[in-house]
Amino acid sequence: MQPDLERAISAVEAALAAAKKRGASAAECALAHSRGLSVSTRLEEIETVEFNQDGTLGITVYRGQSKGSASTSDLSSEAVLIAVEKADAIARWTEADACSGLADKELMASGYADPELFYAANQSPDYAAEQALACEKVMLAADPRIINSDGAHYSSHCGFRVYGNSHGFTGHYMSSRQSLSCMPIAKEGDKMERDYAYTMARNPALLNTPEAVALEAAAATVSRLGARSIPTCSAPVIFHSDLAHGIFGQFAGAISGGNLYRKSTFLLDHLGKEIFPDWLSIHENPLVPGGLATSPFDHEGVATKERDIVTAGVLDTYLLTSYAARKLGMQTTGHAGGIHNWYVQAQAPQLDADLAALCKRMGTGLLVTELMGQGINLVTGDYSRGAAGFWVENGEIQFPVTEVTIAGNLRDMFKNMVAMAADVDPRHGVQCGSVLLADMKIAGS
């Protein structure tokens, strides 16, 4: 991997030098590279073995505030020079945009520590197959009602990112990620259900064992047997921690610069206003060593830093690239490329010890463990998705639920959060526990 990284850095620097030589007023270049393998099994037989390796260099050339971009997967000197030539030719004919250009030089990252995102891993097909087969074997034997499998899947990937620009900045970091998952199919009477479980980590030593993943998947699948719909109603809803991060992901989209300057978000002009209850805060830390969304600099080379996104329910900041910031008359927040390690925090007494305690607090309502479809409109905030989970009465799960739709508006959903559990799911860039909402419309039978 190291020789590949050194070659990539050289290619980025060569592209920037070529752009300068052609008279460009500014230029930026990024190269992302990944390699790894994936192995899938089904019914304890190897189904697929896939190797992949890809890397693309993208160059953007500026002539004043006109820009042109081109890319190449060929890192030879000749191919890189051709890409620069094409980008420059486009820049010569593109209409100027007053907000285009590099991020400000003084915002570039410098002296950053190793983010500790790369861990060496066994990437042999034999090892990957062994992990997937071991997982599926335990899964199929876990319960007599498990009669089939949608397979097990093991993957291991590593790579790096290099970014440089004509401010003199060149930064890079390596990363890795491993995962193991399986999906059993269970049958009771003439009804079949399926669910899944997975483990994911940058460091392979932190993965759950194949046996643990298999037993979790089997238990989740069997628990869904006998699922039925419920009458249409309005009721409290708990989003399981494995899904709750998605709600805050929609929030991130609603406060992103691109949607703001296009006026295509329901949270337009909400900076400094209360979005969530006062017991909820969101903190971002891009520099957590080994974090799933850790990055010392964003896709424009801007240094990332810790910041409060929400404090006591109030929106502290938008999420801006340099282009969006100029459009809005503000400064970039280092979010070109996305968010970085969000921690959703709840204050007592709205923080419950676990999911069971949150169900007790809810009393009667729907615990959602699966969502389907993409019925979300960020312009209006309207939210409508297919769902499955469990009906809860008197704080106890009564029966599994399927074939329902939950609906509401994100503005109301944010404000009507009642409490959160401490069952944080660490497998996401947004880390939060299960969330209880006071009321949602549930369309059923």
C-alpha cells in the first residue's frame, strides 16, 4: 500500500505543477484509492469471491473564477497531463462564477496527527471464506425454525485519500474497514421472515466473532415470526438505535449549505433557533482516533475541528463548503465531503439506561426496527416510510409488527423527541441511542 500511496502523492503534485505551467490561476487535485475483497456464502457453500481495486485522480483547474474538471484512473505521467489539459480547456470556456475557487489558504490543515484509520488485515480469500462459512454454519444451526439463508458476507478493504491544491497544501491519510454479516430466513406455519446482523470496524480485532453475529441474526429473525399489521392509529414511536442515526442524517442534510443556498430545505433561516428539545445536544469531533467518520481535513483541504452542532436544542452552525459559504456570505465549516463523528447527547432525566427502560417510559406504542423506502422531502420536511418492528404495551413487547407505514413531519419529529436510551450503536458516523418520539401516524390494516 505504501508504494501506491507514494505514487499517488507524486501524481497529485505532478497534476498541480502541470496546471500551474499552463497558466492556471489555481488548481486542486484529489485521488482516492481502495483495494480489497468480498466473499459471500450461501447454505455453507462459497457463492462469490470478488477482488476489487480502483483509484481515480480528479483535477480541477481555475482560470479566474471559471473552472474545469477532468479525471483519470490511469496515473501514468502522460494520462495525468492529458487530464490537466482537458480540465484547462473546459475552464477556458466555462462561465465565471463569483463563488467558485479554492477554500481560503489560512484554513488549510497543517500539523495534524495520524488519524489512526488504517489497520493491517488478513485479506486472503481463504480467511474471508472461513469467516463467512463459520458465521453461516452457526446461524443455520441456531434454531430449527431457520430453514434457509440469504447468505453470509465478509469484506475487507483498505485505501487512502490524497488531496492537494495550489495553496501549497498536500495532505493524505490511509484507512481500512472490515465487516461481517449474515441473513437467516425462518419459517413458522406458512409465514417466513428474515432479519440480519452485522459487525463492522476499522480494526479487525474489534469485529464481533462469527458466532456472535450468527446468534444475533438468528435471534432477530426468529423474533419476527408471527408478525402482523396493526390498525391505523397515532401512537408514540421508538426508533431503534440502529435506525435512529438516520433521523439525524436527515437533519444534517437539512442544514447543509447546498440545500440552504438553493432554498430547498425546511430549516432555512433556522440558525440560532430551537430545533430539538432542550435536553438534546449534538457534538462533532472529526479527530477521534480510528473513528468511522474521522478526517483531519475535508475534501477541500480545510482543517476539521471539534464543534457543537446543537446545544440544548438550538442550532449552532450550518454545514458549509467554501462554495456554499460564499453563496451565503459565511465561512466554510470544513464539511466538504460530509459530516465527521457526530455524538448525539441527552441529559437526564431524558436519558434512559437501555432500550428496555425506554420502552417502559413509552408504555404503549411502536418500536421500529426496520425502515423501507425513501419517502422523505427535505423541502417540506414530510416523512413517510414503510416500517416493521414490535408493538409495545405497558412497557413490554407484545408481538412483532409488519406491513405498516409511519408518517410525520421532520420539524415535528425533532421537537417531539421525548427521551433517548444509552444503547449507542458504534457502527455509524452519527452515534446515538434509540429515540422515543411522542407521536406519529401509523397506517396499518
